[in-house]
Amino acid sequence: MKKITPKIIFYVAIIFFVLACLIFFWLYKDIKHKDQVARELEQNLETENDKIANMQSLVKLLENTQEERQAIDSHFINSLNIVPLFNFFENSAPLVGAVAEVMSVDVPKNNENSDLTMDINAKGSFESLYKFLMLIENSPYDLEVVFMDIKKESSNTAGQEWQADLKIRLISFIQ
């Protein structure tokens, strides 16, 4: 059996020390790399959490402003749904004692003219026609009376019947 000399122990210790240093540096680099990856993941997580918070805030804002958006949307009429406008004229006239009928509608083609025009015929007493015009003026839609012709239909003093022919332009029209 060979005798273990201090020289052999020294070389073994040096080899063990170098090996321990190599393992230490390898573990240090591995920990440093994993720390970098963890920081990137944490940053990505914070970004995603911010996006989720922004989306939740947007959803809450949309819910809180729903009534205001409906009011704004009801102000505008598009070419696919002009029926509420006709209903407005025909349903508001009886409220003041008049009868109104939409005679014709001119829907603009392409971008030729961005305003919709309508011919409306209304009948009733002078007072009811005046109130009907006030309703048109105070309507939720942006309307302009382009032409108006009011004439007395009959000479009966008991039931004076007046007729108004109106040409109205809808300014708040979206194609």
C-alpha cells in the first residue's frame, strides 16, 4: 500500500478546490440567469395586470356612461333606422291636437348630401300647428325647417282647419 504523502493531499486539495470553485461559479451563473428570468416574468405579470385593470376600468366607464351614450345615439339617425324619426312626427302631433303625416323622404345617395329631407303634411287648428312646430324645434334631433306653407283649409269659424306643408332637413343624419 502506498503511503499518502502530504504532497498528494495537497494536489487532491487543489483539485477539490478548483472543482468546488467551478461548481460555485456554475451555480452562481445559473442563479443569476434564473433571477433575470424571474424579473422579466414579474415585469410581464405587472404589464398584464395593468392591462386587466385598464380593461376593467373601461368596462366600468362604459357601464356608467350607458345612459349618456344612448341619449347621444338617439340624437343621430342613420339610413338603416329612420323609423323612430317618422314615429316622432306622427306620435307627437296628436299630443298637441294636430295630425301629421310624412309624405316623402329624400335619403342622400353616397356622400352627395349628408342631410336627409322630408316633406310633412300637418292638419289641425292654428294653435295646434304652432305647438307642433314648437315640438319639432325642441325635438331630440337636429332639425331645420327649410320650407313652410301654412294655409287655412276651410272658412268655418266653428272649426277652423289649417294645413301646414313642411320641408324639414335632418342635420343629425349618419349614412
